[in-house]
Amino acid sequence: MSSRNKGLKKIVLSLVVLSLALIISPVAYALTLVTTIDLDPANVKGDDPAEVGVHEVDNKIYVPAESSGDVSVINGATDTVITTIPDIAMAFGVGVNSNTDRAYVSSVDDNTVSIINTNTDINLAAFGVGANPRGVEVDEVLDKVLVANEGDDTASIFDAAAITVTPVPVGDGPFSVGIDYVFHKGYVTNKNDDTVSVIDLVADAVIGAPIAVGDSPGGFAGGIGVNSITHKAYVCNANDGTISIIDTNTDTVIGVPIPVVTCAGITVNEATNRIKVAGFNVVNEIDGSTDTVIDTLAVVSNSRGVGVNPNTEKVYVANVGNDEVLVLSEAAVTQQVGGELLSIDSTALLLAGAQTPIAWMMYAFSAIGIGAFLFTRNQNNVKNVKVILQDYLDKFGKTN
């Protein structure tokens, strides 16, 4: 093949491959309702679900229920309840360590946190914390559990390796907790003084003064989510319907609060950098790269806690009104935003007149340019680009 033809072939193949990539590439995420899980059709268990914890490896979801004092365990593959763990008085918060196969559930009435073996789903033991524990989160690297104690304005740090509990003072009305597991810093929302306390989980000590945010931070269950990759903490301000963003590098509020009208719980998918905000009859999705709402899904739900499994791209929302869990999908979708390429038959006819690589490229541009350069995406166009590529190879692939 001549050097000129080789160069033309490289250009044409590059253009076709680029066009194909543009056509088939996913460009957006969309929330959709997959199913609804009734935590107990007999209305005995799963009464008033609160937070949601996810074992990402085993694909199991743990949902504490306040009124019935138990924890529903959901199989994420089938989205069905496989067992209910009883006898945790006013069960509320939950944190999961997927590395050690342990789930930690707070008991508001007993001032304890139960330790659950996620392999057997058996309640192994409980350790004492402060008064009226609410939110729970786990630093899986340090194997430490952070608990917000609403009743005595403290947070408890449980070292699972040393089996010790360390109390630290925080603000007024601590409720929800989040952790940056890279910096090993915990964030505790104080709903009565509109602040967030920062805790060094290595030293088990408070860092600096509390950070001022919006009105009644922490939502109604799990109202803070942290992205340890982008180092941002998203705080639900329940009374003013906004999300405050804290830069966990500097522990300062950045930007302006994101309006969401209503918020109860927050979860972050670090794999997609998407934040889900569950509220009354709605779930909002925030793009973490722009910190703007990009999708809103209307649901019939008095939402509280929310969790996500990034491996399955499923979102689980606790609906306290109907004692159920909503299962949402956040999978990527494709969009068609331009016209179509020429039909396959028309393309083949057009290319038939090309006797040289230069002429072929001009004709191919006519077929490709109508759609691919308009960022058209549909399955027929994918087939059409393949026809174009094969035609070039048949005509000029072996030219000397």
C-alpha cells in the first residue's frame, strides 16, 4: 500500500471509530423506580424504617425500624426481605463494614449499638454509647464506628479492634454522621444549633470549631453523605430544603446551598459522583462535578434514609409512611439528540460509486456527518457505521 493510502486509511478509520464511540457512548444517568419492597405484609415487623445500610460486597441491605425494634435484611439480587433481626429497641441508625462483615445498629431506647454478623445475620452483642444514639457510620479502614448521641450532645467512637468506646463532645442535638475515610474525619450534624462538628478518627478528638450550615442539618435519617474521592460532604438542611457542601480538605462551606425543596436522607455513589437526596414524595439526584440537581424522580414516599450499592447501581429509600423500601435504578442511559445517519441501504449505494480512497472518504463523510457529527445515538446508526467501515476495508484494505 502506498504511504498516501496508508495515511488516508488511518484518517478514515480514526474518524469512523470516533463516530462509533460518539454514537454508542452513554451520556446521562436517570433515576427510575424498579420495585417496592414491603418490609412485612403482616404489619408486625419493619414498622417505621429509618436509615439504610448497604453491604456492597455481599449485596445485602440493612434497614432498621424504630417502632417494631428490628432490622430487615434485603437480598439486593432479588430485592426481597430474607430475614428480620429482632430485639433492638427503637432501632434507628446503621453502618456497615463490608471488610469485616459487621453491621452496627443504634438502639435509641437502650443507649447501645448492636453488632450484627452479616454472614449469619445474627445479633452478636451490643456496646454502650451516649444517650439516644441516632446516626451511625463506619470508617472501614480504621475499623472504627462513629455514633451521634442526640440525648447528651456527644459522639461515641467505637474501636472494633480494641473494643473501646471513646466519647467526644459535639454540638447541640447531634443526629446524622458521615465519614471521609481517606482523611479519617467524621462529620456530625447538630440539628439544634445548625452546625456540623468535625472529628479526627485517628486521635478520637474534635477538630476546631463547628461549621455553620443551614437550618436543622441532618435531615430525618442519614442526612449527610460524604464523597471521600472528591472530598465533599453534602449536608441536608431539613428546615430550609437545601444542601450545604463542606470541603473536607479545609472543613469550610463552599459554594451556595443547593435548593432541593425537601430532604430527609442523603447517599453518595463515589463511582459515579452522583448524590441522591430523598425527600417527601421526591428523590433528587445531584451531579457532584457541578453540584447541581440533574434529575428529579417523583415517588409516593415519606422518605427517610437512603443507601446505594455502586456495584449494582441500585438505590434503596426507606419509606416510613408505608413501611417499605423503594428500589431505584441509577444506571446509565443513552440519548438521541440529533438526526439519523443515512439508511444502511442508502449508505451502501452511496459508497458504491467510490473508486479511490479520497472519493470514498468524501462519500463516507456524507453518511457519517449527517448523524454522527450531530452526536446521534441509536442502534441503526451503530450498524450503519459498521457497514461504512467494512466497505472501506473491502475496497482499499489490501491496496498496494
